[in-house]
Amino acid sequence: MRVCDEVGDKYRFGFNGQEKVNEISGMGNHNTAEFWEYDTRLGRRWNVGPKSNRSISNYATFANNPNLFVDPLGDTVWIYKYFHKPSHGYNYLQTHKVEYRDKWLFSEDGVRLKTISDPYLREVLTTLNNLQDISIEAGKKINDLISDIKPHIIANLDSDPEYSKDYEGMGNYNRSIVRKDFSSGTFTKWNKNEVSEFYTPEASLGHEMSHAFNRAFNKFRNAIIYNAWNTGKFAEDEWDAVNFSNQILYNQSILFNNKLNLITEYGGVAIPESEYISPSNNDIPNR
């Protein structure tokens, strides 16, 4: 076997930083990682991926896009969440890339952040974690977005001119849209300071995450609803988001013994009886 010898292969590591296994398929044609065996000629793993994804084959690697994604262990695709700093002075945020997973934040190179100094990051981290603690469905939606191969971004849009100029149509309110600069993926604008008086931070971010989830997995309903005065309009998907927010408000009322009023209308339009879904006790995690 020739590995890193003077004549043939002088370097033991190959694509994605993985160690070459030259005795299997010839020099440089086979790499190994902790959870995979990878054929560099086919761009496919030998074994089924340990983390399945509904969008791609279990034999695919790098979500079929090695130019955009990395996978150092061979067990998952890195999906970066972009959070925008509300003020300057935090060097690790200059790239605007912080990943949310395992209920914590990680730098672009995958290093777990020891402390979260930025107040906006702390707000988003706390609210996302609270959502998973108080709602089973919220946990499922968030984890599906994390494991999706498409990029999903949460941003403090008002304080970031670079992104505000690209998303001027989003206005000053929390909302979630399909990214204009990606063929897929979502862009969620959320700021705790813009939460309506009828929502808690968790119900507000949950509302936007419902939109992001529905857009990501082709569940978004585009039919337009007009209010009685024709002064405003919104997509029918708002009913799904409002129902999800009500479930979160209901869960918080039960878990914390603090009665919160449920939302009965959106944009000046009462929730139609055909759209209203009563909150369920089955969504509350075991205490």
C-alpha cells in the first residue's frame, strides 16, 4: 500500500480534509471520515447517511453541493443561520454567520461560542430555546429547518443597512419571506422590540418560524385575504401562523399559570371558523 510515499501520494489527506484510503480504490479515489466512506470520483458515500433528509438521497454528500457546504464528520450538512448584530464591536460577528444547533450558537468554523455578548443573539437564542421547551410542534419545526439543506436566516434587519437595502419591502415589522438572493431558503426578520402587544416573544418568533417552515416545505398558502375596508391584504398562510401562535400562548398559560389571551383576528379580519384550530394539550411537553 502506498500512502504518503516519496513517489506516489505525498499527502495523506484529501477533499474535505478527510484521510485517503488508497488501498480501496486507488490513489486519491477514496476518503474516510468518522461516519462515512466517500468515493471522490462519484461524489457519493458508500454507506447510508446516519442523518436522513427528506430532500436528498441518503447516499448523497454535501447536499450535492460541495462548493457551498462542508461536512467534516460525514454525518450532517452545515446550515448557517445568519444573525445580524445590533451594534458594532463584536469581532466574531463580522461575517454575520452564527449557526444555531443543539440549543446553542456556533461560529462559522463550527466552534461552540463560550459566551454570547451580543444582546440580539441572546434574545434569539433564548427565544428559540424557549420555543422548544414549551411546544413539541415548535421543536419539530425548528429541527426540520436546522436539518434542511436550504439556508434559513434570522436577522435583526433594522440595524443592518447592508441587508435592509435588499429587503426594503419588509417594512418595520417581524416577518418571514423567501430570500430574493437564493433559489430556495427563507429570510426571517425578527426583533423582540417589535413584538405586538398581543404576542409573547415566543409566540411572535413562532409565528414567523411557521411561515419559514411552510415556505421551506411547500406548505405555504398564497391566496390573498382582504380586510373589510380593502385597506390591507395578507396571505392565507397567516391563519396557520396565528393558530401556531395561539398554541404557544396556550402552552405558556398552562405551563406558567399565567393566563394569556388568544389571538382572534389578524389584519382587521376575524379568524374564520373554518380556519380556527383550538389549541391542544397534546403539544405541551411532559413536565
